[in-house]
Amino acid sequence: MTKTLYVGNLPWSTTSEELTEYFARFGNVIGSRIITDRETGRSRGFGFVEVASEDAERLAEELNGSEFNGRSLTVNEARPRQTV
């Protein structure tokens, strides 16, 4: 099983590969994606990392507030998207 972590406060220049590489140092990463603006294609400063379920809680605790490329990350378990 996998869980998805929300990762906020990313530098605009962060790539999905960099995010995967960073998180892989701490646990089993399945994949990652950076969320971009539909019109400009520019990063919106957050993304999601899919990790092994058994690593999710530990990774969120360890990496929340950690520094990544000069920015303090916000990391927590992703919540399902709310529809209005």
C-alpha cells in the first residue's frame, strides 16, 4: 500500500526528480509530482510524494520543517480533494 504526502513551500525551480531524490534518502518513494499553473506552466510551490504506507507517518514527522534548497518544507499526509 502507498500513501500520499503533501509537500508545501517548495522553491519554484524544484523538479519532480529532485523531490523524489530528496525523500528517497529517508524512505521508500514510489513517485512524486509538482503542481503547476495550468496557464503558465510555472510551479505553484507545492507537490505530492507517494511513499510506502509504513514510511508515511515517519517521513511527515521527520521532514516537516526540514530545509530543502533554502526553504522550510511543510509536509503532512495529503487529504482527499474537497468538491464544492
